[in-house]
Amino acid sequence: MGTRTLPNLRSPLSSPTPPASSPLRNHRWRISPFPSSTRPSRPVRPIECAVRFRPCIDIHKGKVKQIVGSTLRDSTDDASLITNFESDKSPAEFASLYKQDGLTGGHVIMLGADAASQSAARQALRAYPGGLQVGGGINWENAMSYLEEGASHVIVTSYVFSDGQMDLERLKHLVHMIGKQRLILDLSCRKKVTYESYIWNIILNGKYAIVTDRWQKFSDMFLDEQTLEFLATYADEFLVHGVDVEGKRLGIDEELVALLGCHSLIPVTYAGGVTTIADLERIKTAGKERVDVTVGSALDIFGGDLAYKEVVAWHDKQVMINW
């Protein structure tokens, strides 16, 4: 059987793909403490933590909001936008809370390219230097400025895709400029119907296709074992939203979580559909204790049964189990 290649990459695959037998497959990720200059107020130490809760700050027009991501559009018309919750707290206040509770690896996501969102994101990064990652409109021109403001990583999707195809030269240039260790690839995806023909039979399949441009455009790249192994050579982590369930209170996409738990060679965080502690436990099980989870900022309102303190307690329990 021949070796399958990734679809329509704009540049030859010059970097080697990590071997399927890599020992990383069966090991938990080691979580290192912050440098002393950026250490959270609650003491941390090197641990083997199977699952972490990663806090999230979604910013839209300068405000912290919980939005159904699939309703976002590039236009300024918000008529189709579905907002579940808007907080009175600023992004910087949320960042300070996460710093106080020692929650690391959180995400600041700008849901728009407006100046208010960019300013709010930078304020959050300054409030928790080294403790947050930032995404939304990141490219080679602005990536370094966000890192200088205090982001531990930048999160990128649409910039490394063009016309539905991965632009490998852009990805390589970004890695060369900021370093693999500070880059997170957002591989958020949606199920896409595909057809496979075998002699007289046509089989209907649903595969996860990476989506770009506010999750509105399907790329020609599917999220599978080969894609995850190849892209692991260019990123420090993956962030994956299950777009079909994100923000819709439908529960998690266990099939997607299982795929990530089986095939990601680097740390990966899943987002989408979490509304109860039981959902967190399902992610822990389906992801083989190798998939972190993120939930939006408005925990005490959105989801009803899920409160911020409850999630932090669950997170701390995972840490203690693996101390």
C-alpha cells in the first residue's frame, strides 16, 4: 500500500514526520513551573499532570463574551451573531483571577480585528505575563509584539492557510521568526461528508476538516493521524475547537477527543460543548488522559451547572492525583 500524502500543500514536505512508534505516544506531558519572575501566586512544582483545565478569555469588541463561534462573520454586521453571555469584568480582571489561582496555559482569543479587542488582549497579557497564550488575527507582522507584551505563545490558524490549502512557506517563516516553542496551531475542525468508492459500493464518511476564516471555510486538510504527526514538527502545542458543538450546549465531541488522545504527539487542548463536570471526566477518559480542556470565561453563567470554582477544584484534583 502506498504512503498517503497531505493534500495540496504549497511546498514540498521537507521536514521528517515523527515516527509512529515514537515513545512520546504513551507518556504524559511534563508541566514545568514558571520562571521565578512570572511564577503564579499559588506554588507550583514540576509534575506529571494527565489533564489540565486551561482557562479562556474570548474577546469581542473589547468585551469578554461567550459566542457561538460558527455564527461569527468577517463583515461588521452582527445580525447573525449569537451571544450566550457578555461579562462586566474586563479581560485583565479575568487574567488576574487566573494568575491568582495558578492556572497556566490559558488562551486569550480575539474574535475580531478591531482596535478595542487588540487593546483588551494586550492588557490581559500584561496582567498575567507568561501565563497566557493569544490568538486571533496573528501573523508574522504582529506575532512578536504580542510575545513582547507577555504572551507565552501565539495561536495561529488562518494565516498559514490560503484558498483552503496550507501555505507551508508561511508556516516555516513564522517558526523561523518566533521559534517552534512559542507557536500553537489552532486546528479547529468540522465534520465534512466525503465519498469513497469501492468497486460497486459508495461509502459515505464524515471526516474532520480543519476550518479557517472564523470557522467559515473548509480547508482541504483533514485532521487525522498523519496531519497531527506532520504538524507536530512545527508547533509546541495544538488547540482544537469542536466547531460543530462549540457554544451550543450540546455536550462534547467524544469522537474528536478520542482522535486527539490517540494521535497527537505534542500537548493538545480541546474546546467545545463542555457544560458539566461530567463532560470534563468524559474528556479525561476519551482522550486517554492526554487531552487538556478549555472552557470560556463566563463559567458561572453559561452552562448553568458549571461554576468557575468547581472547575478549579476539579483541575486541582487532577494535579494532586499526579503529584
